[in-house]
Amino acid sequence: MPDELIQKHPISFGPFRLFPEARLLEKDGAPLHVGGRALDILVYLAQRPGEVVDKRELIKQVWADVNVDEGSLRFHVTALRKVLGGTAEGARYVVNVPGRGYCFTASLARTEPSRAPSVGNVSPNHSLPAPLAKMIGRTEAIEKISAELSLHRFVSIVGSGGIGKTSVAVAVGHCQLEAFGGQVFFVDFGALGDAKLVPHTIASVLGLKVLSEDPLSGLLTFLRGRRILLIFDSCEHIVDTLTPLVERIVGELPDIHVLSTSRESFRAESERVFRLFPLDYPPQCDGLSIADILTYPAAQLFVERVTANLGEFQLGEEEAPLVAEICQRLDGIALAIELAAGRVHAYGIAGTASLLNSRFSLLWRGRRTAIPRHQTLSAALGWSYDLLPPVESTTLRRLSVFVGPFTLEAALRVASYQGVSEPEAAEAIANLLSKSLIATPSERPLRYRLLDTTRTFLGEKLAESGETDRAARAHAEYFRDFLKEISVKFTGLQSDSGFLPYVDHLPNVRAALEWSFSNHGDQTIGVDLAASAAPFFLELSLLTECHHWTQRAITSLDATSIGGRLEMELQAALGVSVMFAQGNVEAVRSTFARSLLLAEQLNDLHWQFWLLRAFYIYDIRIADFKGALRTAERGEIVAKALADPASRLYAEWMLGGVHHLIGNQGKSVHLCESAMVQNPGSELPSILHLGFDDRLLGIIGFSRALWLTGRPDCAVDAARYTISEAERLRTPLSLSLAMLWTIPVFLWIGDWVDAENMIERFIDHTARHFLRPHHAVGVGLKGVLLMSRGDLAGGMDHLDRCQATLSATRYRPMMTVFATAQAEARAQLMQLDEALRLIDEAIAQIDESFDMPEMLRIKGHILASSGRAAEAEICLQQSLDLSRKQCALGWELRAAITLGRLWQEAGLREDARALIEPLYGRYEEGLDSIDLVAARCLLNALN
């Protein structure tokens, strides 16, 4: 039988009857609830009895424009089998053919159309509007609401304006036509201005003639004994009047069901609330493909509406992120997405995205057939706003100064002034939440939020009221005080105990600073706020922002603040932000020196210790290791004066880190070992975070010193622990520092795979967080890796680019390391004169350094390659002597291998064995690392 005839005829199998056109499945005459996707699968398979339908074909038919995997198909087939009598029983009707697809195997009998409860037999007296041609992203909601109506007789669809409540209610109504024998009546209260006319409006839709002023009794009499679904749409403005009427209908008439739509619930007896949320939209993340973006209903709706308007549309790779951005900024609100899609023909996708924050987007018009309040965003939002009592409308428009999420405490501070008390504001916020005008994006901790479209609309209302600056002032004052309170509340120096739990306040802090330093703001508030916000920005590694606002605040200081605590805090934050974001320019030293001078004048030991920590980092970054040692020793004195155990530990780790860099590896291990097991609190106020945990300095120094002192496996374990601790801290600068200093450990042992993975991650991480000098180090480390794998040209290119940036930013601790690698590569290319020049320049740059033995070894290797064996031997002996002095067994073994090969060529095989064998024997671990393998191979060759 042709498909078009099958569509019109019921299909019988076993105890079941399937009505494809009516989308109904019966068992023994009783309707069954089947999910929409599962029913689509059954209809399609039943139209092809005995035919094996390919899985891909079935997915294409059932999911149309949505990309899903076979897991979704299996899930819905399992659900279908359960409906057909349990999974095993259902498998008799829908059979899986492995490797091919699914087959409907039941014996069929077709029924004449007159016996089927098809749509054509339904009473045409229903008042439902036509459904949307295509509903996107609401299938599950429609199914759940339909299921709720079968169990409960009063269901309310609640959600914000423009979210799609009416469309969903109409779709549910059409799905329920069969169940109610066509008796589904849609009552639109949107245009009703007089609540007294509610009964008259219902009666009119039902076709009743109203012969009295009070039609309620006649209405109830008419409804009694009838099975009817009443859909009450747009009830928010008459909910007080409608609630007692619905309670009577549901309470007295057992066959009447009510489905309502409103921006707030009725709070009525027996009411079941279904809260309709926005359509899911793509998250804010990089790398989403077109296919990824189009898995989200909001993006599907946007593209579908654009296609409908333009007739033909193909989403391109460049436009896909803009579509994701549009859906994000419109918060998945269906009406807003439709209106924006309607502008693409005029402005293009990029132009539409750029106009979203303007007032013009509120005036974009939608479908001509839409009800007036849904034809523009302004009309939709104005409808809700105009219904509010004065206290609620005043509170709501004042909340428009918030950007992103905000707390109840913040809302009360901003809304409670000039005619609105704090208790009134609190009650208003509760009511606005119930009316879906305020959203709650998270529950723990509780935050509130205005949807972006709502906020734009309310911003205009706030400006019309003349309250914009007053509300913005309250907003800025709140966040100034809030950030100060956090600084006092959290007393630990660890980065994970300060501002991170409050990262969702960042958009509001930015907005408050923008207003404070604007022409109509208050710079006094701005200066205080910038000082309070500085540690917040630093802990989040927002270095560019920290630099911008602290510099702006310093230039705005008045005479009474210059030379005081406020300037001290701002100068310190400015120095840190410049150091990490721009490089080690002289301005860093001058700002730190100014801040330290003020701390000494104020006799503030806490700030002195913090600034000495900052100076210590600066000294290391410019490779002034002796200066860093003096700073660390000075910090140790201040820490003792503070009588704070945690401060003493931090001072100890500073000393341990710099002893590693100078070349005292045994002392470094001794001083840094405690960092592996201790993570102390501190009595010091969290004056200003450096953006990383000082404990990392100790763990980093410990891991590197372990390799140098001959414990490769322990070094790798400590390096991995360093990175995991940095990840736990969740601060970008912590992770950057951890990877920068520990990746060399993996290069030293010859673990190219792990080194490559971490280097690529490091490069990406530092680029995303604008850590320019660190990013250059990542490029240099990749160059070293490439050369280790034999790609000398690629490695040299990376190192050249790295060294140029490091020189420009004065980031010097790794410059000699990379210069040494460049010299070694030149030697392999037999460019010996250039190699010797590079290594001599590197040696001349620094006096005492952890890598001096390695530089001397490379120079010895270059001299040997140049035929200058005697000079090479002298240089290699110097490397061995310095390695022993530094307790650097790792460098000593490398130098011995290089010298041993030189002696092997000279016939001094026994001398070579006598040099290398004792060193190799001192190792109890790491025997598979690259140097130990090389030593073992050479010893075997010397036998």
C-alpha cells in the first residue's frame, strides 16, 4: 500500500493500534503516552514493515536538522520497546539488525479510516490558534507538560516574557485534541484590561451567550459534565482575579483541565508549576565548530528563522561564532532570537551582533501576525514593566546598573534609597523573581541576574527617571566596600583563600570603575575602588586591567592621599601588573621602591615583607641572582620581626629558590623540601596577592634541585606535583610559573612526549592570559624540544623569536639557557665560530648561575669540534669542578660523558671509564633517563 494511504489508515499489530496522522498509539483501546522521538521512530518503521531501515536514515528522518549520535537513537528505541510491553517484549516488534539498522517485524492489520479517532473526526469547535510550523528545542517540554496534564488538572507554564510560553501552550493544546475529543479552548487574556471581564471572556470563547452581569454560574453549569481543556494565556495581569475562579473550576468540575501561561505562578491549590527556561545556547568557549553550535536549540532557531527570511542561507565558519555570541547575549530568549534573526537581511550577522546592545534592538519588529506585545522586545518588556506596582518597578529599574550576577546584599544596597526601604526592596525582589523578571543563574551561592535584553530596556527607564548616576554611585560604593571587606576577612597569603570565590562579581567591578572615572562619576570613589580591586585583578591574573586602573587612580590622587597608604597600595599593584604583563622595565623597580619607602615610613612590616617578595621576583626576572639573594635575606629579617611562622616559611622558600638559581643545590633542597608538605595559613593580612602562591617557589626550586643533585625520578614526581598544585589554585599566573620552571625537568630527562604536551599547553595558556614574557619562554622551550628531536632549523627559528621578545621585555633568567641551546645547535651545523661566539656571550652575561656548568660543557664540546682538544679539556674540567662545587651531579655526569668521549678518541679509555663509572654508580633511580642511558652506552663501548 502506498505511504500516503498508510498515513491515513490506522495500523494494528498485536493489542496495539497506531494512528500516524493523529500521532496516537492505543493499547486495547486505551491511549498510551509515547515520547515524541520514540513515536516518530515507530511511525517511520511501521510504514516500512519488514524493511531494514539504516540507522543513519532513521536518525535523519527523526531528528531532521539536528546532529545526534547513535546513542540517542538507541535510547529512544529502548523507550519505545518499554512502551510496547517491556524491553524484551518490545524487541519482538522492533528488531535490531546488527551492522545495518532496525526493522519493524509485527504482523499488520489495517483499519478503515472511519474507525480511527483521527483529527478529521475531532470537533472543529476548538479555539486553538494554528501551531508554529516548526517548534525548536521544546519537544521535551511539550511532552512533560502533556504528561503533567494527564496526571494533574491544573498546570501553569511560568517563564519570562518572550520565552515561548504561548507557543508551547498552543503546541500542547494541539497534542491534546485527541485526548479531549477536540474540546480544547484557548483564552487569550493579553488584551483584557478589566479583570472583572474574566468570566465574560471565557464564556465568549466557549460560545456562550452572556445574559447577565455575572456569567459565572452559567459558565460553571455549562462546563459541568464536559471533558474540556481550557488554555488560559497571558494571565500575569489578572492572576489575582483568575486564581479563585480556576480553583472553583478545578475543585468543582472533575472533567475540566486547565493549562495557563503566566510570568508568575497562581500559587493556587492543586496547581502544578512547569517553569519554562530559555533555549540552551552555545557556551562562551573557543574552538566550537558549526556542528557544535548547531546542536544548541537557540542557534537552531536563529538559523531556521534567518533561512525562512532569506529563502536560502548557509552558516559559514566565520559567522558561526557570531551566531553563538548573539544567542548568548539574548540569553536563549526565543522572541529575542527571532527578532534578531529578522534583522540579518538588513544588517548581516556581524551587523546584527554589533547592534544588540543598542536601544534600536528593542524596537526591531517581528512577525506581522504576532500579538502587539510580541512584535518588539520593547513592547514585550513594557507589558511586564507597566503591570508592576511602583515599589517593584522602581526596584527593578535600579537593578539595571548591575552587569551579570549580583547578590541580595548588593541589590538591597543599590535599590534601597529615596522612597524604597530595605524591607520593601527585599519584598520587591522576591516578587520580581516570582514574576520571572529576575533570574537566578545559580543556587550555591545564590545569585540574581537580569537578562541582557531586560537590562537594556530597564536602563532606558532608569535614565528617564533621572536616577542613573544615583544608582551607579550606590553600585560603586557597594563594590568598593565589598572588596575592602574581603581583603580584611581573608588573612592567608595563599591565593586560594582570597578573591577566587567572588570571580562572578568581576563584571560589576569593571562597571563600577568605568562609572567612577567617567565624566559624571566620582574619582574619589574610583581611587578607593581601584586600590580595593587591585588584588582582585592580580589574583585573577588580569594584569592589563590592573595596570590600567591603578595608573588611572595614581594620577587622580589628591594632595591628602599622596604619600599615604592608598598610594603605597596602588604603586605596589602597578609594579606587579607592569612586571608580569609588559616586562621588567625600570618603571617596575621605581614603583616598588616608592611603595617600599612608604611602607617603611608607615612602619608597616606586613607591607615591607610583601614588597620584598615582589622585589625578589623582579630580581630573578632580570637575572640578578645575587640581588635576589640579598632581598631574600632582608625578607628573612622582616619575617622574624613579624613573628609569623608562615612568613618565616615563605622567607625560607625564597632563600631556597635563589640558592638553586645561584648554584647551591644541596642548600636549595634543604630549604625547599618543607614546601612539599606544608601549606600554612598566615596571620598576615592579604594585602595584595602577587597572583600566585609563594609556596610554588619552594616546590619549583625543590623539583629542579632534585634533578641536579641526582634524583631524576623524584624530580619528575615533584614537577608533576607542582603543576597539580598550580592547577588547584586556579590562578593563571600560578600555572604559568609552574610550567615555565618545571618543563625543563622533562627536557633534562629526555621525556619528549610529556614535554611536548606541556609546552603546547603552556604556549596556549600564556597567549590566552596575555603573559607575554612567559609566552616567549614557551616558544623557546619548543625550540629546545625541536632541536632535541633533530629539527635544528625549526628549533633555531623558535629560539630566535623567543630571544628577541625576552630581550625586549628584559626577562633574563632563561636567556642564557636558550643561548646555550642556540650555540649547541650551531655546533651541530658545524657553524663553529658562531657557536663559540654565542656561548662566550652567554657565559659573560652572568657570574654565578645554576647553568654555568652546562654552559662550560657546551663550550668544551664546541672547542673539541673545532680541533682544539687541549682547550676543550680545560673547559670541561672547569665544568666538572663547578658541578661538584654546586652539588650538581646531573651537570657533572653530562660533563663527564662529553670529556669521556674526548678521551675515548684520544685512546684514554681507562681514564674515561674511571671518570664516568663512579658518577653513574651514584644514581639509584632514573636509569632510563637520557643521560644515564648515554653514560651506560659509553661505558659499554669503553669495555
